[in-house]
Amino acid sequence: MLSNAFKFTSKNGRITLGVEQKGADSDIIEIKVKDNGIGIPENRKKKIFKNFFQLDDRGSTNLGSGIGLALSKSLVELHHGEITVQTEKDATFTTILPSNLKKGRIILRNLK
């Protein structure tokens, strides 16, 4: 998501990255990437997470392969998370992940 923000935001554009734990005792981490790049048309929002899908950005020097967002979505879902996009004025990608760090440490100990 961050790579796409850099790729599709102009030189004087704005990119914001936020990471927040949702509540003091929560196991939920929220990651937001917001940019004022070329934008995503509302009718293409659901398609951008499909393999090899690309927006029609003719004339753009920043062409991608169409796998970045699909891969991001797969990785997030493998971690029992969720990824969404809002395209009101600026594009905002939100990733919500559980932070089960204690379980990760137990698994690593058991592998030794």
C-alpha cells in the first residue's frame, strides 16, 4: 500500500501513514495509508484487490504489475485481518490486524 502511494502520488503530493492500537487493552492494530495521488474511481474499488488488475493510467510513467494490492490482501487475510479502501477525496487504505504477539513467542519457543 505504501509503495503504491509513493508510485502514484505526484512529486509535491501528500502521503500519510498512521499506525494505532485500537484501545489500551485491544489486540487490534490499525494501519492507514492515505494519499492525494491519482485516485481510484468508485466503480473500480472492488477490482483493485484482484490479481493483475490495473487502473487505466495511460501516460503514467509509474506502471505496476497489478499484483501488489492482491498480494497485500492475501497476506492480511492470512493473518486474520482485513484491508479496505475509501476513496472520498483522497484514497485511504486501512488494514486491521490482530496483534497476537504472545502466541507468536510461544510458537517460536516450541520450534527449538
